Amino acid sequence: MANGFKRIIIHWTAGGKIPNDHDKQCYHFLIDHTGKPYEGKFKPEANLKCVDDANGSHYAAHTGGGNTGSIGVSMCGMMNFKDKNNVGPCPITRIQFEACMKMCAMLSQKYGIPVLSTNIMTHYEFGVSHPNTASHGKIDIVYLPPFPWLEKDDIGRFIRSKIKWYLTN
Ligand SMILES: [Zn+2]
């Protein structure tokens, strides 16, 4: 994109229902289990040029091998997730998921990021398409608790169609 923003990458945190300081450091935006949005420590602009120095990272390090120009949005609460039968104590809720999709639609519009698989994706999808990065093998998001029938390779497409719905409604 002309403004330097290339993508929105959607994650889940490995934390609890509400973001903690570590979660806020890793993502630009977070959504808790009630659908309430939070801003992270860094603005999306901090990821236009990712700077690391002796004091640490000065951007949201949400996607290994793909942080530059990437906005990181995360749903809270996948602590202790193992698989669809063991989702941990605070799995993603329906209201939280919808709030996340609405936020992604707003960000897509604000930053001019098209709703395409090359520009809006889950961290899992980024890892699949970038096998030589630290994101390879990431499991967010391979399961969506409110939509248990979705297969892991269908979730990205489902998310993008939801975002399109929010853009037109
Ligand atoms: Zn992630």
C-alpha cells in the first residue's frame, strides 16, 4: 500500500480473558472475551520500520518474519489451548469474534488494506505461506470455538467474508 501498510494479521493471545501488559506489548489491538477493544503499547505506525536496539523492540513483535507493515490484532484467551477438545479455560467467544471482525473492517478501511488472502490473514496462514520464518507452524487461528464445524484451512476465508460483511453493513 502507498502508506506502507501491507497487511492485517489476526491472532489469539496465549493469555487470559483480558489482556495483560505482555499481550499489549505484542499486538496493536486486542479484544477481550466481552468484545471490549484495547489498544496495545505500540501504534500500527511503529511497525512501518521495525527498530530493535539495546532497550528492546520498539514495535509490536506479533509475527516473526512479517512484522514490517503489519498490523497485529488479537483475540484474548487461548491460554492452555491444545486442540478442539481442549480449548483451555477462556476460549474465544462469539461476541469477541464479531467485535474482532468489526475492528478488522474498520482497520482495512482506515489503512486502505484490501480484504484479500494476501493482505488480511491469520497468523497460521502467514506461517503456511512463509515457511522459512519463525511464524511457520503457528496455530493461531486453527480453531474458532464459536464455529466448531470450520476446518483450520477454511478459517481464513471465513474471516475475510465476515470482514467484507462488516464493510458493507
Ligand atoms: Zn500469533
